[in-house]
Amino acid sequence: MADTLPDVENDPCDVLDSARRGRPAAGQDPVKRSQIIEGARRVFIDKGFEAASMNDITREAGVSKGTIYVYFANKEELFEALIEEERGTIFKNMYDMLDRADDLRQALVKFGKVLSMKITSAKVIQAQRTVIGASDRIPDMGARFYERGPKRGHDKVVKFLNAAIERGLLKIDDVDLAAYQFTELCLAGLFRQCIFAYRTKAPSQDEIDHIVRSGVSLFLKSYGTEKLAEEEGHQMIAGEAKPKAKA
């Protein structure tokens, strides 16, 4: 369905009239913006970033090209907005669990499993392929994608590890490197197989659980302190001492 008012959103008089009537001003209507992004999502999935055109998006979203340019300056800006929206939905609150961690091993396993599941999901793999393909022509876009997503997540893992160091549970000389090592261990063998389509399906929960637990054990063997070993020993004894529930 074509947009019935393709040009008025650019008219200053119409902006004032919209404000008087309580309608969103030009470029400020969240419903219209969402409509454009949804249309763009379908086009990017179908054609890829390079082959997709603003005309394709116009037809799919059911708006005029003039309306799209009120909200987004170009295809690159529209794609970045789409990626930011997807990231906000997929990774929302994921790092919050690192702020409420008493049991270090349990926290690392829980976080690692969620991270691995999300990173290897079909939607995230498809988005990363698209960004990688576009980054050769638009390197700045690739850099922004990394800074706004993976880099922010990495910094939160660094913060978590530093807190564990302050508690005396970890001893790490290069925390930045250790944070990368941890996430790589949680994705060992999975990410590359998914990104190169060696796998056609996302890994199972059991496989992720096995890989993450193994990775966390290796990580803590390298960086865990005697204090951590003592705490885990006490937790094990306490667990064994608890009376078993009757069947």
C-alpha cells in the first residue's frame, strides 16, 4: 500500500499542523519508523545488504521514498538502525546476570550458555554475515557495529572479571585478554561453523552446555585462586550435607 502523503512530512507548515493536532512531527512517528524498519528487514534478509535498494525497501514497507528519507539518510543508516533494534531485542538484559553473581562458576556457566545460544542463533549469524559483507565497502559501519555491540559486551565481561579479582577469586595479569579468552572458550568450534554455514542448524542446548562447562573449568583452572578452590570445596561439602528430599 503506497503512502498517501508522501511529501507532506517534509513541509514545515505540516509539522506545525501535526503538532497542533497531536500527531508526531516529521520523522518522529514510531509506528512509521517501525513500518520502514520491518520492510527493510524483509528486504535485507531476501536480497542481502549490497543488492537491496531503497526502491525495494519502499515497496516492501508500503511508504514513499520521500517518507523513508525523512527517517533515514541512506541505506547504510537504515541498516544500522535495524541492527541496533535487533541487538536491543536479542541481547536485552543479558549482561545483568553478571551484576548479581555470588557463585563465580555458576555465574560464568549461566552467562556463557546464554551468550553462546544467542551468538549462534540464526538471526544473529545472518546479521553478522551481512555486516561482514558490507564492511569491505563501508569499513566505518563495521567498526561502529563492533563498538556498539561486541566491544560493549566485552567491557562488561572485563568489569565482571575485575570484580572477581577484587574478591580474591581470580588472579589475572591481562584482564582484557582473559575476557576474550573466556568468550572464545564458550563458543569453541561453534561460531565459525555457524558463520560459514558448515552447520545448518543452531547447536543444541546439550552441546552448548557441554562446551561452556568445559570452557569455564579450563578458564578457572588457569585463573582461579586458592580462595576460589576453598569456597567451592565448602559449597560441595554443604551440598552433600543437605538431606535428600524424599521421593
